Amino acid sequence: MTTMNRRFRLVSGADSDEVKKGIEKYREMLQDGNPAELTVWRGEELWAEARGPKNVSLEQCDLGKGPGVVEGAAAEMPRYFADADQVMDVESRIVHCMVTLQGFDRAEVVKKPFSGRGQKQTDLEALSGYVSEMSRGYEVNLPQEHPKEIAAYERGEQSFFYVGGPYDFSCATCHSKEGQRIRLQELPNLTESGPAQAAFTTWPAYRVSQGLLRSMQWRMYDCFRQQRFPALEYGSQTSIDLITYLGVKAKGARMNTPAIKR
């Protein structure tokens, strides 16, 4: 058994089916009355509230479907935005609008994007939860027409399979095989459409073990932490590229966020 397997207890086998069924039943029981709704409601209020040095709301923020249109937008992101000349995901686009529309300082906005245990959820967590929830039921369809959108997908695929760090990890180490899990956590094979759809459409998600709504950017950050890579910068190109790779793989699924995770 390798050092990585001893440390992280990657498990496969028939017993995993019973574990999976138990976890899914647990999630179903919690989904009705998802605690994430409280954070989403706060995000909705923040979206409409006049804030920042310019004292304006985010209601004219263009998420790719025109200024002020929120419904369905997250199902088509990351995507290319001409005004920024780059591909952006939900969270980096919210930051862009907070800076350009409301006048916030970017460094201050992204200084602490994630809340800690027992802390109040951050504005970015609340806003991204709201924007994502407004795409519930919409079909995932990330555009792959602009050269920068295509490049983001290609870089994301390269990053997914890149091996590095003290344990020679890559995203693919855990997420390119069938039937693996770490302890009770199933590890979906994200190279396949079905598992990629199930993953992409359920983040942001409420983590029961932490009592917090966690965003897709947090998911990328925490995966890098578990690989013992250097901390992934919030809204970085690598994070957006990986989300693009996953989102393109998830095409055709319907958004179902915020979901419940262990």
C-alpha cells in the first residue's frame, strides 16, 4: 500500500454501495429545509442593497445574460466577458461587479472569502449562494465558442491531471477511477459525464459537518489543500480553468444547488 493510500484510506469494493445508499438517504432527509436557505436569503438582500463607496446595488451586474438578469446565469458560467477580457466564474464575476459597480477595493473584497467554523457566512458566500440558487432547474450549458473559453477548458484539463506536491497528487488521483472513496466520502470519477454533472450541479452546497454553505471556489481551494499544494488563490485562473473543465463535462444536467453534503 502506498503512503498516499495509507494516509487517505482510499477504499473500493462492494461494501461502498451500502455506504453510498446510507449517505444519500441522509442527504435526502436534510434537503427539505436546507439550512443554506438562510445564507441564500441574505445573499438576495445583499444583491439588492445599495452598498460600497458608490452606494449602488448589484442589480445591474451583468452575469452573461444582460445587466440585472440573474436567473439561469450560473448554469452558463464560467464564460468569457468582453468587458474584463477574460473567462470568469460566478464568484470572480461577483467580485468584478462589486469593484466596478459599487466601488469596493478588490483586495479587501477577496481578503477573507470563506467563513470559518462558527463564524458568520461572508458576503461572497451569501452572494454566490444566491446567484447559483437562481439557476436551480436550469440546464448546464457553458459556452465554448470564444478562444479564451476553449483555452480555459484545455488548461483546466491539464491542471486536473497535473501531478505534484509532496505526495505526487493530482485531481485525477482521487477523481478518475470508479468506486473509490475516502473513509465515507465517495470520490466521483469526474472524467465521466454523469459524475461530473452530479458534482457541478450541486455546488455551492451546505456542509453538514461544518454547518456552513460552501462555494465552488472553496471546493477547489479545499481540494488543493488536501493535495498539499500551495493555497489556491481565490478567483485565480487555475481555479476558473478547473471549474470550466468540470462545467463543460457537466453539459446537459440541471442545476440543483445549494445541495447537502456530508
